[in-house]
Amino acid sequence: MRSSNLFLKFGAWRGIHRVIFIVGLLALLLSVSSLSNFYSLTSILNPDNFCKHMNPVDQDRNRNETSKTLETVIQKIHEEMRHIRESPAESSVVRHSAFLGDILGLLESVQASLSSIEGTHQTQNGIGAAHPLFRPSQQSDEPGNYFLVEEIRKYVKMKPNRLGKQNFMGANGTFTSIGHACFSMKAELQEYMDYDVGDICNDDWKLAQKLIVHGCDPLPRRRCLSIAPKLYRKPFPINESMWKLPDDRNVRWSQYRCKNFSCLAKKNTKKGFFKCADCFNLVDHEMPRWIKPVNVNPISNLTADFLIPEVLGIKPGEIRIGLDFSIGTGTFAARMREFNVTIVSATINLGAPFNEMIALRGLIPLYLTINQRLPFFDNTLDLIHTTRFLDGWIDFLLLDFVLYDWDRVLRPGGLLWIDDFFCLKEDLNDFLESFKMIRYKKHKWVIVPKLDKDDREVFFSAILEKPLRPFR
């Protein structure tokens, strides 16, 4: 009987040691396997294996296989511990069960930290962002991983709230964004973001505008100080600035053909933007616009479709704020200001400093392209005006998106003023269908021939009112 008990104890002890031996062997194999992923001398010496080793897809496969192996080991240890607990409660069994529990905890911690250990190893060896070939072939959700310039990576990275709580906007951090087209203009964007933090920015507004026009919008913010004109002077008083050319010293002229406002004001269609060749001629060209009736004149490019007083008379006292989406120097906003209407002028600098000119006149420039969603909330503006910008060059689908966005920001009862939209006669009906599609009330609707070139083009002007639409 005594020898039988001794034999049973010896058998149980041998079974426990067998389990311990198996677990130890598996742990040793896992350690060797993990180290071989990083320090395989054969794979380094063999070019083919080295390429496979550096291939992110193979690394992902190895990581997944190692993780699955760990899961299998953990599952088997759980099963063995359950089996031991169900066996007779010998002291040695309890002691080795605790030992297996410790081993299990270690393996679980290895499983949890395996990815972070691998990432740390790659970073220490310069693999993380040293070269695009070393990045994963499938880009992660972090857009900063696509770029090499550190300022872009820092900008697009999510910035967590410092106190670890939601901010007043209901978010746990700040999520800065850039336009999706920025990824197709990587070289230009990296040039734009290549600067010394805290230093003076480069005079590269033309590069920035190129990015914006081609869809890389919104651009990232920059941590450099804006460059100013060398001899900046305070603007003229508001009672003088509206109809007087600004001081030339208040503009950086390096990127323009003309180097002063007098040059821009001269009758020379080769400078500035051809659709606004006389926009800087404030006295002769700009001052009469939308106020005095002017006959159709192909030389001055003035038409007499609608005047401001008659348009405001459609909604007496209701038109207070609005948007002028045109290429110009702010004359429409200047004239509307005389009727106590605040107009924001949206434009870009096409060959001339239009934004600077508008601001120096004491008006509000909005640096905005046709690509962008308007930065206004729904149903807020009383008026949207556009002239000589959305013309026959625009794609029909793009025009739809623009018109629906204008509809979004116009309040019910607001006015859409289409001013001198010109196109080819054969395209007129298609464009008119686009304007009819939004189902606005027609107050004025005029089509006149465009005579400055030939008889193939026409002007279209309209005053349209947004309906109420209270129900779906």
C-alpha cells in the first residue's frame, strides 16, 4: 500500500514535470522565433531573405503567426491548469499550479507588448520613417505617415486635450485636416511646409495658391511669422480709401507683372486678370457700376442689366448681409455699403493683388476658391451675387455643386443675383436648366447678346428668390 502511494506520487510528479518541460520548451521556441524576426543573420546575409525580411507584408504575417501561437499556448496552459485543479490536491500540484499561473501571466504580457516591442526596435534602427519603402504598403489611418516633412506630420496628428477630458465641442482632442488632393501634390506641400519654426515665412503665397486651386485645401497652418511689405504704411482713412488707389508700399509685388497700382489701373489687358482688366481703374470704370445705367459697351465691358437700387427694392429693408463671389476689387461691396448692406468679397489673387486691394479699401476679402464649401452656416445670408466668374467654362456638374451650396447658405427669401453670366449660344439652354433646377422664384430674367467678340456668345442675368421649403 505504501509503495502504491509512492508510485502514484512519483507518477503525478513526473506528469507535472512533463508539463513544465513542455511549457519551457514552448517558451524557448517562442523566444527564438521572436528574436529571429529581428536578428536573423541568415536573412541579413541572404539578399532575397533580407528583402523578404524588410517587406512589411511578411512582417505583418510573422507578427500574426506569432500572436496566434501565443494564443494557442495560453489556451493549452489554461486547459492543463484546469485539469491539475481537478486532480487530487497534493501540495506539489498546488505549488506547480501557481508556477504555471506565473508563466501564463508572463506569456499574456508578452502577447500584449509584442507589437510595441517591434515598433520600438524598428524606430531604434531607423526603419520607422527613414524611407518610404520601409513604410507599410497599406497606409494606416494616420495621414501624417505619408509625408516626410516633420511639420506636416505634427500638424495632422491628433492633439489630445491636455486635461484628458472632452472639450466644450464634445471631442477628446483636436483633429486638424488637409485636403485629400494634398496627397497627390506631396512635393509642393512639403516645399510649402519646409521652414524653420518661429522664423519668417517664405514669400510663397503663389505656391500656396497653386495648392489651393488644385484642391489641396484647406492648407495646413504654419508655425512661422508672415512676411510683410518692407515699407508698410497705415491705410487711408475710410472716407478716402473707398475710391482711391492704395499706397503701393502696402503690397508685396514680387510675384506680379505690375509692380504698383498705377500700372494695374492702366488700360493694358496683359497685366492682371483678363476678366478684370479695368478693375483697378476706380474712377472711370468702377465708380458707375450698378448705380448708373450704362449701355452695352464691349470696350468697357459694362452692361446695364440690373442696378442695386432696383434689386434692393424687391425686398425693402430685408437685404443686410451677403456674399459677392466674383473676381474684382470690391466695388460691388463698396456700393452696397452705401445702402447699409455688408458684403464679403470672395476672390483669389489671379495676376494681381485683389485681396490686398479689397482690404486696403476698407472692405472684407474672403480668400476662397470655387473648390471650397462656403464657410457660412445654413440659411444665414440675405444675398449672393456673382459676376464674370461662373461662366461658360464651368463644368455642369461642378455648377450643380456650387448652386446647391449657395442654396444652403441663403436664407429662405434670400436673393441670388446672377450678373452677366456669359456662355456660347448652344450651351445656353443647358446652363439655364441648371439654374431652373433649384426652383427659385424669378424676379428678373434677361438674356442679351455679347458683342465684344462675335455673335456666338450671350449674357444671362437673373434675380432669383429662394423659397421657404418648410417641409420635406
